Amino acid sequence: MSRTLDTLLRPSLLAVAIAFSVPLTSSVLVAAEHSTTARSYNLPAGPLASTLNQIASQAGITLAIDSSLLAGKTSAPVNGQFEPTTALREALQGSGLQLVPGINGSFTLIELPQGTLALDATTISGQGGYETAWGPTSGYLAQRTASGTKTDTALREAPRSISIATRSQMQDRAVQNLDDAVRYMPGVTASSYGSDSRAEWLKVRGFEPTQFLDGLPLPKGTYAMPKLETWDLERVALLRGPASSVYGQTPAGGLLDMVSRRPEDAPAHELQVQIGSYQRKQISFDTTGPIDDEGHFLYRVSGVVRDSNTTIEHNEDKRYNIAPSLTWNINEDTKLTFLSQFNRDDTGITSQFLPLQGTQVATPAGQVKYHKNLGDPTWEFYDKTYYALGYALEHNFNDVWQFRQNVRYTKSDLAFQGITAGGFYGSVADDGTLQRGANVVDEDISQFAVDNNFQADFNTGLIKHTLLIGLDHQRINTNYKWDYGAAPTSNITNPIYGQDFSNVQFTAYNDYNQKTRDTGIYLQDQMALDNWRLTLGGRQDWLHTNTIFYNYSNAQDKRDDSAFTGNAALSYVFDSGFTPYVSYAESFQAEAGGFQGKAFKPGTGKQYELGIKYQPPGSEMLFTAAVYDLTRKNIVLNDTLGVSRPLGEANVRGLELEAVGKVTDNLKLTAAYTYANSKMTKVGDPLDKNRPLPLTPEHQASLWADYTWHNGVLEGFGVGFGARYIGETDNIAIGSMAFVPDKSYGHSEAYTVYDAAVHYDLGKLNKSLNGASVSLNANNVFNKEYISTCDGFYCYYGDRRSILASVNYKW
């Protein structure tokens, strides 16, 4: 291509990107380039991993390292003027390891007696350090994970169904919440109640998952959900199936295991400005680096400020978030990281609990428009404050034993008033007059959680062991009150605002204080014999629950429960990249609240899973397939009035397929397919037996791909495209089969929505703009109007089209 044409096209690409984004208001942006020339080093002997990381970070070198090779090893001193690769070899003297060239200009390490490193190597870049289960990743494929084991394990060897949304993937898709983060994964139904700015309503293999952050559970109430800020997260992992043998109280369906962004030893800063649909304005920032010259203290501060409206008229969505953290490298064997977070949400109820008539059922008055607010903005509000403070302590005793302690105190306060439109068949008259409900909710939850574990890496003969011994404890104090009454009527086509609610007669459907204490001890051994992998684990939990039901004449209920949960898994790691596995796991979980003055009995579950993982040698693609049989007992679900009741037992059998990673240097993708056959096997009402679980489609499929040019005239330009298919669901509330005139009213049709993105690296246009980029993301590109679900008498619209333009600067 001629220089003249090249010169003409590059400004055109810039114009296209900026036309779909916001103006670049920054002054001249300058970013230093990595140098590969000789440098002066004065590094004393220290932990080998830290020394290699420091040299690679400064030089921008990409390494491929199996973290187990570095455990307990000490580097040789590096003093003098060296090329970066020579400095790495200096540090490796006496370690028994050798630096060799890898693929795409990277380097890897080999253990001299055993030969070339196996494929459980992990990719690192000069900006991060070697990849661990708790650190930064490169690209779409995370190579290592602690989900399901609490130990740093190669993802392709983990004998469980695990999907991970990396920082890179979340950035490409402009992820704004956890629903966004997981919606391209198999086995999960995101936004199951449609558009809702208050919380994420997820279903994993038919059940709502527990959320973990930095190894500890997050408190979840009826409406006081964690709703973490995804900007503060390094990765979001979804573990499908039971995991109580390590994590304690978790549901049978699975859990979200998230990792916070933590302080790094190399300075890095990022600023993002966004504008979008519904008057959205958002600023996000992140800064990290050393505080002192020796690197004993590292800091990180990230945060988000958002001011936005929503798809619903007169409905705001504001957030104030900040997440400071500090790492103290006490010595070469001990590290202490303080982690904190604060969120303040001022939003509304975008799900609205719309009437069946006017959405799924035709009325003479017409259809309820998705953007119409059928509540009353002068009376409604939703205010939530969340904060957390804790630390993560790591200490290596020697080459065998290490100790980890995670501690966190969390507090969540919620107050909201909201209107539910409809609630029974016949709530909408022919002229559009709408019967409504008024809801007043106060909920506050405080939680203290601590997890202590010792890990030992040793051999017994030919068998390698990773032994985990742990003790954890958590205390939760929940106050929850829900008052319900008949609100003044409105109209589905001409809503009436500013009405008088002073005469509404409220009834407390829930009003209780519940305190729980849970202590668990656990033991797990991950064994390796040649290519065989065997994992065995077990845990004993003791749970005490004390509840006062104020709405049942101050009835007090105390119960003590205990449970043993186990897990077992066997796999074989073929040199060709295939890893077939079989696993068994159990779950145990307390159910919040109670019914008729009695606390619920904890739920239990068990699962059998057969799967295979395949990572082609030398590639950054991972293909997985799994079939499973899952049973959960003592389920609690909401009835048609929204009251929680014990249900009985359910079974889910399914198939999940996933492909994620880098196909070529230009193409990254994640694709998934889910088949789930769910049914209620033991229920109180015979009419409910063999019905599918609510909000659990039988079929789902998704595909997201990003193509970015790294050379030629299009260098720095990229496009992304995604498609999400959600199959039909049956969602009639339990106990309401006899009251719904047409069983099809709980049926939601299948739908497909499409997402897209375009982005441009401004540094490819001019080196003075290094670190700056612009992007445009659109979800539900074609603005498809669909009902996400109807659960009997309420219906919920799905997310409408939203467009988000971003200017991002890293330095």
C-alpha cells in the first residue's frame, strides 16, 4: 500500500472511532516505551519469583512460568550492567532452572533434570508478573485458578466446570455489572428478572449462586445484594456445581469467585471517561504502584462515580464507589494486603413487577410500554450503602508450608419504597386502571468472616501432594422488614404521579432478626502421580441460627445444624492437551429467614459430573465439555405473593460446552452452549411436580468475538460482535398452579439479542498518544423488545438497547 493511501486512511479510522465516541479532552499524552538495552541492576538475593518479575516488568518481557517451579526458590544476586535476558539468567544461577526462548518472542523456564516445562505453564507480561490464581491475566484465557480448591491450580487441570471473565474480556465488552460479566458463560442465566438496577438476579444450574470476594463469602439478603463494582475486580470466576467441602455454605448450583484488583510493584494508572444512553455519565479511575523506593509498601486506589437515568422514565441510577488497598511486604516470606471498599447506590426499580395483563396478555387499554414508569417517583426510592474492610495475610514458613489468612467485616444498609404493578389476574381493568401494591423495605446485614488455611507441598515417594488444612468462621446479623399494602390505583397507559400514600394500610409479611454463626474445618489433598490427578476433600460445618419473628408475636426459634460435605475428583492430563475428569461434590447452605415463625432447614445438594478439557499445545485456547446430574433438597422459593416457602427437592441434568481464548494474534473469542433439563421432584402441591425450575431455560447459547488489527493500515483498530440466545422458560410461582387461569401465562418465549463494539488505540496514530484509546459498545444493538420472564402474575422486560462511549488513558 502506498504511503499516501496509508496516510489518508489512518485519520479516517480515527474519525470513525471518535465519531462513535466522546471528544478527547486530555492534553498531550506521553507514555514511556520499554527498552531492551542494557540496564544497571543492583538486586540482592531474594525470592526468585519476585526477582524475575521485577526484571521482566522493567524490560517488558513476556515469560511463561509454572509457579510451582518457583515455590521456595531464592534468586542469585544480580549486580552490574546486563541485557534483560542476561539479568534473568544471572538470577537463575543455582536454581536448577534455565531460560529458553518461547513462542511469539516470549521466554519460558525449564527444569534441567526433567526437561521442557509441561503445558500447565502460565503466561505473564512485563506489566504484571507471572500469572497466579489471584493476579492479573493476559487476554481472554486465565491459565490458573483457585476456584473450587483455594490453591493455585492450572485451569486446564482443575476437575470442575469453571469459567473466568478476565480483565481484558470485561474491558472489551465494557462490562458494567456482574450480569454483564457472566452472560457469555455456560450454565448461567443472567438478568433472569430482566432489567433491574438494584441487583443481579443470577441462576447457575437452576439456583442462585453465592458470591465470594477474595476467598470470603459476601452477605446476601432478600434485597440487600452485594452488587460489586466490576471496575474494582481483576477477574470473575464462575464455579458450577457444589463446593461446600472447601467453601462451606454454598448452594448446589455454584458460586461466583471474584478477585479484587490489588497493589502492584510497578506504577500504573488508568482513567476512563464514559457517556451513554439514558444520560449516562461515568468516570472510573485506577492507580497503583510502590510507596517507598524499596517496594516494602504498595498501594492501589480504584473507584467509580456514575450519574445516570435508566430505561424507565423518572428513574435514576447513581453510584459512588471507591476501593483503596495497601500491601506491606514485611519480608521475603510475609505479605499483608489491606482491602477495603465503599459503595453508595441511589437508584430505582427498573424491573417494576409489571402486570400480566398489558404485557403478555392483551387488554382493551393497550400494551404497557417498556419505558413507562407504573410506580410513583414522588414516593419511591432505593438507597443502599455498602462497605467492607479486611486483609489478606500470606506467610511462607519454608519450602513446604505456607499460611494464608483472609479476614473481612462487611456492612450493608438498605432502605427502599417501591410499587409493584398488578400482582393478581384481573388487576388491569378494560380502561387501563391498574391495581398496585406498595412495598416498604428496611434491611441491614453485618458480617464478620475469617478463613485460615495451611498449604503444604511435598512428595511421598512418586506422589506429589498439595495439602490444604483450613478453619473458617463467619457471623451474620440480619434485620429484615417488609411491609406491604394496597397502593392507590394508576393507569397502564397514563400513569398518575404524586398520589397520597398516607392512608395505605401496611401488613408486615416479613419482620425478623436473624443471627447465624457458622464454623467449619476442612481438609483437601490434590495428588499427582505422573499424569494422574486425584483430589479428595471433606469438611465439617457447625451452624447455629437464632431468629426472632416480630410479625409472629415475637416468636423465637433456635436451631443447630451440622453437616459433613465431601468431594472427590479423578483426572488424567494427556501430553496432547486433553484432560478428561470425573467428579463428585456436595453442598450445604443455610436459608435466610423462615416461614410461620420457624427458621428454614438448611438446603443440601449433591452432583456427579463428567467432563473433558482440551488446550492444544502451544495455544491460548481452552475447550471444555461437561455433563452433570445435580440434586438439591430443602429448596426455598417465593410463592405468588412473594413470600418465601420451603419447596422440597429438584433435579437438574445438563450439558455445557465452552471455548475461550485467542484463536489468532488478532482474534479472541468466548463461545458457550447450555442444555439444562430441570424438574421439581418432591413438592407439596401435586400440580407442581415435574415442573421445570423457574428461570431455568432448557437451551442457551452465546458467542462473543473481538478482532483487532496489529499491523498494516488498520493497526490498532478493532471490532467486536456478540450474540446471546436464551431459550423459553416456564416460571409460574410455586403453589399458584390452581389459581392461574391459563398455564401458558408463566411461559416466556425464547429470544436472541446482539451486542457490538468498535475500538481504536490512539497510540497507533501517534506515539504522543500512547496509552489512549477510544471505544464504543452497544448492547442489544437492534433494540429488541422482549419479556425476560413472567413468574405467574408479574412480568419483566429485558434490557433495551444501551450505547456506551469511552475514552481510556493508561500511563
